[in-house]
Amino acid sequence: MSAPASESWSPPADDRSASGPSSSGRRATVAAVAAIVVYLGAWALLHEGFYTRDQIVDTPVYERYGAAIAGGQVPYRDFGLEYPPGALPVFALPALGSGAEDDSTFTARFEALMWVCGAAALVAVALTLSALGAGDRRLAAALGFAALAPLALGSVVLSRFDLWPAALTACALAALCRGRERLGLGVLGLAVSAKVYPAVLVPLALTFVWRRRGPRESLLCAAVLVCVLVACFAPFLALAPGGVWDSVVRQTTRPLQLESLGSAFFLAAHQVAGVGLTMRSSHGSQNLAGTGPDVVGGVQTLLQLAALLWVWLSFARAPSVDRERLVLASAAAVCAFVALGKVLSPQYLIWLLPLVPLVRGRRGLTASALLGAACVLTQLWFPFSYWDLALRFDGTS
């Protein structure tokens, strides 16, 4: 790819007004405020009636991590955990000043923190749509979907920290679309340090900057990304390299989870043809054990990598690279990562909520409708019928 020299380069026409005041920006602000009000109502409803039944929560695990950090223990050295360093703030902050046995205080603080992350994601979605020049109907549809999505997915959004990396990813994409490339890559680095999945956006972001700003700016953005990652990981690598390495190995060597696409074929074969299955709990999930699931898990990983490469290369080889294409490719990359991974936990759908509604036109409406249906179907199954399937492979509950 060739790029104009930096001294003679001038920004594309659509970049010159991206950060300035406009009627689009004012409409996006109003829409974001309205969406946050709707989101607040949806969040409140998650604490009522149907949504409070049979919950499967991760907050006790987070509370244990937070209490250890508040007590002066060093993560990865004094206690093990499976998440990268960028996740630590959302474990530690709710634990500060709370008693060792004060579960309700930690839970309330954690949920409040996740609400703030969700609200920040809505603001980021609005900023991105403003940069895209979205009209009123597109603003209302995208923000309305994102604001009401917690009701579709259910109580899982309350007790998982995935709104934190999802908000960071949405903010990074907003910065990129508004011409703040270095800020965008820095925030994207923070998102990767919180949960690895935003790394699938890095090739897209750097290609976007390369094609529009030139190789020098792309390299500077890459340097910002690397500096953020080093700042997040270096202290723990210095104090506990083995602990950090164990957390990486734990994630990359996980078996085929019960909820993954590959497991669905085995579960269907079990129901239809009586194929024998073995479930083993490990890595914080329920998984299928045996040679067949291991082979399928490996094949699925290869398909995942192939799909990501196809998205990246298609984006890089496009005749022109604009913001609309960036948000489309970003949503596609995360969809591929989620759908084809060996692990597909219900909370992974949270990653898609600030991305898929950004896609323009009929394709975006179709994708959002499918995502909404997936959220509803996931909620109807998880948590209510999860253990029947996990423990007895009973798919009829």
C-alpha cells in the first residue's frame, strides 16, 4: 500500500468536520441522553421478578479477587486469576472500604460500576454515529437497541465485567471515527489489557490509519498501543512472570466449552443418535472431554483464525477505507471471534452490543435483529436450563 508523504497530506473531507460542532453532534447528544435514561430503566428492571430467578453469578469470584487486592496481595504472585491486568480495577474498586463478609456492598458497587460502563458505551455509540453523519432514525434505532439490550440478555449483564472492555472498545472506535487516531489506539490497548478479544480490532485500526493518514502515523499509533500494553503488563511481569504466563496458558489451552458452536453438534448427535458425551468442569466452565471434542476445538480455532484473516484482508484490500467500512469490519471481526471460539459464554454477547447496531442499512438492521434474537434465546436458556444440560445433557428443559 502506498501513502502520500506526510508533509503534503491533507485530511479527507469527511475528517475535517468530524470533531467540530454540528447539528449532527447536537442531535447525537440528545439521543445519547435519552438512551441513558432508557438504559437506567432497563437496568432497574433487571432487579425485578423474572430476572432475579436462578441466577448464575461471577461476582463472588470478583469479590475474592478484589478483597485480596484490597488486603495488599499482588495479583498473579500471591493469588492466581485468569484475567489480564486491565480487568483488575473493576475487581478492586468495589472492594475498597467494604468488609470481608460484606457481599451485598461489593455486589451493589460492582453493578453500579458496570452501569457506568454501559452508559459510557452508549455515549461512545452516539459519538461514532455522529461522526458517521447518522440521521435521526438511525440514531434512535441504534441507541434504542443498545439501551434495551440488557433486558434481552438478562441478569448476566449484572454479574459479569464484560461491559468494561466493551465500553473501552466502543470508546476506541469512537475516537478513531472522530479523527483521534492515537487516542483510539491507546484506548484500544487498554481494552486489550482488560480482555483479549479487542485485539481483533487492532489490524483494522492500524490499516485504517495507514490508508488515511500514512505509514508514519500508523507506526506512531502502533507505538501508543504498545506503550499502553507495556504499562499494564510490565509491573506484573516483573513481579510474577510465571503467574502472568499461567493466566495466558489457561486461556489459550481451554477445552471445547459446552456452549460453543462445536459442542452444539455433539449435543445434537447425543439427542438424535445417542452419541456418548463426557462433561468435565475446568477453567471456570463446563466442557466436553475426549478426542472428538479436542479435535473439533482445534478445527474451530483454525476456522476462527481464517475468518479473522478474511475480514482483515478484505478491509485492507478495499478500494477505499472509510468510517462506515471500519465499523462494519469491526463488528464482523468480533462476531467471528465470538461465534467460532472454543468458548462461547453468554456474556460474550455483551461485546457485540455497542458494535453491531453501528452497521448501516439493511445489513445492520438484519444483524441487529439476529443479535437481539440471540440475546433473548440465550436468556431463556441461561441460567434457567443450563445445569440440566451441563449435568445431564438434557436439552428438553
